[in-house]
Amino acid sequence: MPELNVFSACFFAVFILQYLSSVWIEKLNLAHLNRVGNTVPPGLRGLVDSEKLKRMNAYTVDRSRLFLVEKSVADAVLAALLLTGFLPWFGNYASSADFSETVAGFLFFLLVGAIFSVLGIPLGWYRTFVVEERYGFNRYDTRTWLLDLAKSAALSIALLAVVLIPVLWMIRAYPATWWLLAFLFVSLCEFVLMVLYPVLIAPIFNTFRPLVDRELADKVEELVERAGMKSRSIVEMDAGRRSTHSNAYVAGLGKGKRIVLFDTLVERHSHDEILAVLAHEIGHSRLNHIMKSFAWTFIGTLAGFYLMYRLMNEPWVYETFGLSRSQPYLALFVVGVGLRKLGYFFKPIAAAVSRMFERQADAFSAAFRGSGEDLASALKKMAAHNLANLNPHPVYVWFHYSHPPLPERIASLEEKSG
């Protein structure tokens, strides 16, 4: 058991407050849906009837309840790791096995990751084959689901080794400056991943091919050329093998940039709607939202590493949890958990910035195409098909929504169309 002192009191107060806040916001959203969820917003009347609205609300409720279970399980396991003496036990075991700090640290984080991954398998299966299946979204078969699970695990282990092992070595080799070196290294890794994701990582899970609809392909080429955007390729992704949800995105940087349309989007929307959605994604690129987001990530990563460095130098972090000063990887875990829990309360800032970027991309699409009507039409269809929550609570939006609520987006786009 951790030692009872000011640090442990503050640590677990933040831990518990974060859990209670998360649950309260989720339940607040459900209560709000129960009160006003029978009202179809003006912009979607005619497209969403009462039966459709009931189905949309039921999907929101089922997903929310599953989230509450997942959250409770994850925090209970995390609390058990912190409270049961698991950390000093592992440290003693690693010392008796004569592991180096770097090897011990990698094995520790690998073990913790494996615990959460294994516990998450039943809930992940339930999400896919019960909840998503119930509402007609799931197209997974068991073999593909298990194969994706194995691929994700292998990729996670590889990334953990590539990023964590050098950071653990830096902590040992450069005790006074490791936080700055780690920041530079991790930021470089994030940048490389952004570049490599569309060409090396995404193809591990999906197949990408040139647009089959040549008329649409010509229109997309013309749109991209008119926007002055250089792209390596415009491709269609086989998203429909796994889910009927639809989307589009722009990934990568420079010559490796790739414009991706889900095959479900191509199947379900008109050419004009697809071009409007694509113009929105191009807007993110033209308005430098990717690089601005990367800059914010830079700042957050730098602050996070510096705070970890300062806290990991404090003896009471080790004393509280019964850790040895020769095992900084365990202190890294404890401090990381605390900062992550504390960081939850800063989510509204990141969400607000993201919603601002989305409004700007919507405005770009409307201005570029001369009207927001096609994008509004596409958003309506996607919301109706994806069973989106049309009546989220403002606090839930404030904390969790990376995009403005759909009624707000539609009203703004239709205003631009007028």
C-alpha cells in the first residue's frame, strides 16, 4: 500500500476526481438525451423521423453505457496496480533477475500494456459483435477481427520498443537533460509517423486502390488541382469490409500526402457531396491545421516531459509507493498516470481548438465550392446513417466534441448557402 502523505492524498484525489467527473459528464449527457432526445433539430427534419430518432438515441445510450464499463474496468485495474504493491514487487523481481534498468523498464511497460490489452479483448468483442452488430454497422468476421487484434498488438509492441527503449536509456545516461532529449526524440518519432502512416502503417489494416468511379476521380483531380494542393495519390479505402461507417481524410505530409475516401462514402453519397466533404478535408491542409495541431502537441509534449523530470527527482514520489531510486521507470509510470489524470481537465482547451479548426474547414469548403449546401447535405446523411447524437449536452460537447454539434454545423453551412 502507498504511504499516506500529502503527495498520495493529492495523487489519489485527482485520480478519483477524474473518474467521477468522467462518469458524471457521461450521465449528464444521457439525462439530457432523455429529456430532450425526442426533438429533431430543424435542419434534420424530413430526413430523421421519430423511429429513426429513437434508434439514434438508443445507439448513443448503448455506446455510453459500454464506455462507463470500460472506464470503470480500466481505472479499477490501474488502481490495483498502484495500491497492491505490484510496482515494488516488480522492481524487486527485476533487481533479483539482474535486468538492466532499460530492459526492466521495457518489460514493465510491456506487461502493463498486455494486462490492459487482454482485459480489453472481451469489451472490444462486445463493442463490435454486439453493439455495432445490433445497429447494422458491423461487417467484421471473427477471423478478420482477430487478425486486426494481432496486427495492432504487434505494431504496438514495435512502437513501444522504438520509442520507450531510447527514452529509458536517456533517463539513465543523461539524468539532468533527459527530458529535453526525450522530447526531441519523441517529437521526431511523431513527425516520422505522420509521414509514414499513409504509406506504411495504414496499408497493414486496409487496402487502398485508385477510385473505381473514373468520373468521380476526374472531378476529384480537378478539385485538388484547383485548390493548389499537391497530393501523391487519391485513393479509395476498403472500410466497408469492417464497418458501414463512412468518412474521408487527408494523411501524410509533403509528397507522401494521400487523400483517402472510404468506399462506404463513395457508395452512399452523390459526387457533389463527396467533393464538398473532400473540400473540407483540403481546407484542413490549406489552413495548416495539421501543422498547427502538431505545434500544440509539441508544446504539450515538452511541458509533459519537463514536469515528469521535475517530479521524478522528488524523493517523496519513490517513498510514497515504496520504490527504489534505482528504478526510475516505475516513477515514470506513477508520474505519467498522475499527469494523464490531471491532463483530463485540460481537454476542453484542445476540444475547443479542434472545433474552431472544423468550423474554419467548413467555411473553406463552402467558400471554395460557392455554397455550403452539398456539405450540409452530406453531413445530414452521415449523421442519419451513423446514428449520431443530435442533442448532446453542452458540457459534454465542451469536454469531448472535436467537431461542433451537427445542428450548429448545418445551420452555419445553410446560412452560407443563402
